[in-house]
Amino acid sequence: GLSPVPRSDLARAEWIGNVGGAEPSRQVNDRPQFQPQSEVTLEPEAPVVLWLHAEGNRVFPLDVLQHTPIVRMQRAGQPYLLAWSDSSGTAAVFQTDQALEMTSDQLFGVRLLADPKTGSRVSPVLGATVYGDSEFSLSMEPGVGVVTAAEAYREAPDAIVLQLPPHLISAPVPVLPVGERVRVERSGNQVEAWRESSLADPSAIPVDS
């Protein structure tokens, strides 16, 4: 019932696999907005991440974290990072200002983070580098768990709830004239399109995203 202990970093790297199928989101929410519970409609059984903290409790709906699996925030003047692994259903919060990024790589089912400066892979569960030469480590914050919205509200009635970033909220797609050419650009999970006739205008607004 125990996980094997690799004999070296090279051996450990053999356990790093890549997610198959659709590319999971790597979006980062570095300006999170929260709302009081009274202004948010969540089904009682909706899964959420609850973070109990002395500076105020926070609720992160998994529907939101599917879009932005990394959330960077400030608490009492200190930088924190929340990382959600949809492949393992686990969340971790660290006090760090490292600009870590989400990857599609997995170690024992948990999505790994990347240090963009070195390319090293960091396990949010182990809080340590599992591949590469990065020397820093992370210490998980206590009080983080996955519960239902009803359980979160019961345990932390004062908690505020993370909103979906405005640019990820679906909006009506304008209908283009048949045959009109558009330029399409894809960045992560976001797709934007511009009318060919508007490309000469630097202030052109995407017609579809």
C-alpha cells in the first residue's frame, strides 16, 4: 500500500507522465475577485476547495478552478498561490511569490507545476522539485480541503467565494456575414477572432472569444 521510493531524480522522472486527450487549462488568476456567500448561487453538493485561514476563510468552486487552476493572491501582505490538480482532485496552497505555472505533466496522478526560470517540475503534494535543478521547496498551508458547498458554508459561514474571471464568462457570439474572412488566434484555452476588414485598426475588438 506504499508508493515506491525512487533511487534517484532520474528514476523519479520516469513516473512523470503526460495527460492524454484534451489539453487541461493552464490559466492563472492573479487578480482574484471574491463575493459574499449571499451573492453566489452554488448547489449544496457542488464541490469546492475550502481554505481556512486566520485572515479570513475562502471558498474556491471547482467549476472556477477548472478554468484557472492557479490562483495567486495576497493575504496580510504575504503572497500565496493555490494550485488545483483536476487529474487527482487535490488542492494545495503555498506562501510563495514564485511565478509557478501549471503543466500537463503528472506524478502519481497529480499535475505538476513548472518553474519558468529553470524548467524544473515541482510537485504540489510533495512541495519539492521532482525533476530539474531548482533548489527551492514549498511548504503547504494547513486548512485546505475539498468539500461540498454546503459543508464549506456550515464550517465557515463567513467565507467569501471566488468569482469566475470576467474574461472567461461566456458572452453571445456576434453573427458574421457569410464569407467574411477572419483571423483566429489561440492562447491557452482562449480563442479570439478579428474581422479581416478591421485588422488595420489597432483598436479593433475581438469578435469572438
